[in-house]
Amino acid sequence: MNQKRRNGSRVIAALLLFSILQVGLQVGLAEPNNTTSPVAVPQQIVARLTTRNNQPITVNGLSANTGASILTGATIETGADQSATLNLGSLGSLDIAPNTKLVLTYDDQGNVKAVLVYGCAILTAKKKTTGEVATEQGSAGKTDPAAGGVLEVCFPQGASAPTVGRGVAVGAGAGAGVPAGVPAAGGGGGGLFGLGTAGTVAIIASIGAVALTPFIFQDNPSGSNP
């Protein structure tokens, strides 16, 4: 009888020990692994649209207004009285002139590219960003990621080659902040204050007449009337 009790006690003790080990193993597996460092999720860049006077433009064939998110690969079109600016965050910005169609691509590795189908655009690339404006004929220019830079390019419909240089796209009205009817940068008529040759001649003639007036109307030293 005592032998049976001892054997039963041993079996119960073994089962109890086995149960304790199982509970301990499950608790251990449920604990978080502190040796694994968290994986950093890269911040995705999304371009934000601003249009002049909140006029809608066309993005991928649909109407888009100020505040719209423009994803990479989008085809953007502006009408005769429409211009826009895209804020590209850490990459920079893109100003689009009226009568423009382009395809915009960008990524988190610091690359942004605008391919002009036709029209004018200004790409402003910040440091650590490689900016490029291109046409169907190829690249029209790239910026240096070490310093950043600005690219102004115009490629009107029917043109044989793009025009690259400061003021070409500003004069076409690129950017949401450019009011309608602004004349081309550097596109004045020349002469003094950009008033043109005729205006300059008129101003100089007026200044000369005012300067000579005291000499014409002063008293004649001989005493005779002038």
C-alpha cells in the first residue's frame, strides 16, 4: 500500500513539474525580443499642388485644385490662363507656366525630373537633390546635388529645340504666385527703366527743357527784352 502511494506521488510530482515547465516556456515565448532594433520607415515624399487663383488644372486627365497630392509619374497640364506650383518638400519645387504639359517623376533618393511635352517650367532643386528638366529630344539640364540649383526651360509647341536660361519661364508666367498679364522678365522695350527708346528720349528731352528754363527766362544783362 505504501509502495503504491509513493509511486502515485512520483507521478503527480512529474506531471506538476511538466506543467510548470510548459507554462514557463509559453511565458518566455510571449515576451518581446529586446535584442531586435526597430526598423526605420523612410518618409515618403508627396508633392503638393498650388494653383494660381485656385483655378483647377488637369492631372492625369482629371481636374485638380490647390491642396491636391501629386504622385510621381503624374501628367500635368495647364490651360491658357492657368499656372501652378508643386511643393516637393525636401527636394525643392516646380513652377509650371500656362499652356504647359509635362510628366513629373521623383523619389526618396533625391531625384526629381520634369519631362516637358510642351510649355515652360522652372525646377528648383535643393541640396542633395538631382534635378533635371528634359524634352522628347533629351535632357535640357541637370542641377548639382552638392549645391542645388534652378533650371528654367521653355519648349513651345512646334519648337525644334528647348530654350534654357534665366527668365525664359518666368516671362511665360510660370508659378502659382505670378499674376496674369505679367510681362516677360527682361522683356521690356529697353531704354531707361525699360520704357523703350521713345520713352527714354521723351524723358531726357523733358529733363533738358526743365534744366534750361532758368537760363531762358532770366533778365537780359543788356536791359533789352529777351
